Amino acid sequence: MLSPQIHADRRRALSLKVGEPILLMGHTERPRNLPMSTVPFRQDSTFLYFTGCTLPGAAVFIENGKSTLYLTPAAEDDALWHGSTQSIDEVAAGLGFTHVRPIDTLDELSQQKSRIATLAVPDLAQTQRAARITNTSLVYGKNNGHNGLISAVISMRRILSGAELDEIRATAKVTESAHRTAMAATAPGVH
């Protein structure tokens, strides 16, 4: 797992490359057929790359080197149903953020005087929210957002760092071990 410092360094580098405020949206849990039956959650890759945050419904606002993470606070009865829960401050601190706000305050960014660079994500609701906040036309796969931000993200993600390569190597070793263990447990007629 990459350290929070690596994600913070990435956000600072992104901010310098783009030169204006940036809003990145994470995915929400998406319903399969009913609102309470969701597809398995997977965070947006770009959001994950810059934050390390795997929680649904999150967003990050980056301005002048300051990153504010927006998270959904745990419901009052979450501990009863799910066990011990962390506050958004505790979650943010674990991810290396010093600034955190509840996600329901994200729309206040629409009052910003300066232009905000953003990207469309595969999650339609999050793309529409980013479009409303930034007053930008966004359609995932067609109008993906701020060209300077897109170019900066591509240039940063194109070449892997040493830490990223180490993570890939460690994952490959675990995968090899799992495959060898599974192969050793197989025999004709075994399911």
C-alpha cells in the first residue's frame, strides 16, 4: 500500500501542473437493480491515484497546494449495525489529509469565483454533480473535462515510480504463491 505522503506529493504536483483549483470525484455505490442491492464497489482510478481513498461518495478539492477531502460521515447508528466506526477526521488523518469536510458541503464550491478544473467519471451521478459545481459540460467518454487536467493526469500516470513498481512486484509474488498453492492442491477428479 502506498503511503499517504506519496498521494499528497501527487496532489501537489498535479496542482502545480494545472495551475488552477481542481475537483476530483470518487465513485458512489451504484445500485444493481434496487437501491439496497449495489454492484461491488470500485473507486475511480484517478481519484484513488491522487487520494488513496477507497470510500464511496468521496471527493477532493485541491487549491494552492491545499487538499480538502470530502467524505460521508458515519450515521449515528452505524456502530450498532457495523461495529466501530471512524469519524471523517480520523479517516482523513489516516489518508494524510489535514483538511476534511462532510460531503454534503461540497456544493458550496459552486460559489468559487475562480474556474475549477474537473473530470468526468464513469459514475453518472458524480459526473453530473461535478458539472453543476464547476459549471462545466461533462459527459464521460465524450466531454471528459478540463484538457489541462487530463494532460496532467496522463503525464503523471504514464511512468510508474519506484514505489509503484515495488507494489507491483510484491503483488506478483503473492499471486505466484497463491497460484502455486492452488496448483499443488489440484488432482484429477477434484473440484
